[in-house]
Amino acid sequence: MRQELIQGRPVVSPVPPKPHQWAAKQLERLFDAAAPPGIAANREVNLQLGADLLISDVMVGSVAALSDDGSSMHAADVTMVTEILSPGNTGFEPAWKPQRYARGGIPFYMELELSGLPRVRVYQLRGTGYVEMADAHAGEILKLAEPFELSFDPAELVGPRR
């Protein structure tokens, strides 16, 4: 079970389904291969945002902060968070998590939808909210220059490697 703390209340959810876990693993590999020195990806890391304790599916941030002995990351050490939306997610989660990430000042937010054909959307923080900067469906190539150069087909995120 995953446990998050939202406005002082515990939120418990089951471990995500296997396709969700597989996609997170693939994203972590892609991010690690593309990220510059000093930046790395990790799955299911505690993120302290004020009184909230959230767990994104994949977090990209400072290697030093990811490898310290603390139990959570702070927003100042995070470059990007990724949430994977798969069957079983509530409609509530994609509505409130990005708002909290934005309030924490996290520069980039990625959302991967696994219902139907995979789709990836990437957002950049502008002011107090996120603005979409990239969008790709399976069969298309998502290309990013920020937060680091990265390109991939969202279809690569589902199913085992061959």
C-alpha cells in the first residue's frame, strides 16, 4: 500500500497494476539515460510539499538529494515529477496533485495516460500553474529540449522489452 499525507489526512492506495509499474520503470530508464550529470530519476520517492507528503510515480531531481539519508525530497531539489494515469486511478488524483506540485514550484510535470493507447503530456510551470509544452500519442515521437533533451514514442512505455 502507498501512503500519502494530504492536508494532514492519510491517503492510502494499493500498489499500482503491473502495466503502470512497467511504464514507471521504463520512464525511469529513459530519464536516467537522458539526464545531465547531477540529475537522476527514481520511482516512488516521498516528496515533502509543506504539510503534504506525496509520492509521484517517477521523480527527477538532484542526485545528492536522491541519495542522502533523508526519508523525503524537497521541491527545491526536484526538476520534474511524473504521474501515470491507469485504470483504477480516481478522477480526483489528476485534479489535485498537479496543483500541489505547482504550488511547490516544481518546474516540470509529466502525465502518462495508459487507458487505451499511451499518451504523454508534458507541462512547464508558468506563474502559479502548468502550461502544456508537449503532447504525443503512441506512434508519435515526444521531443523535449527541457528539462533535458529527450525523445521517445509513448508506445515504448508499455509491454516488456524485447
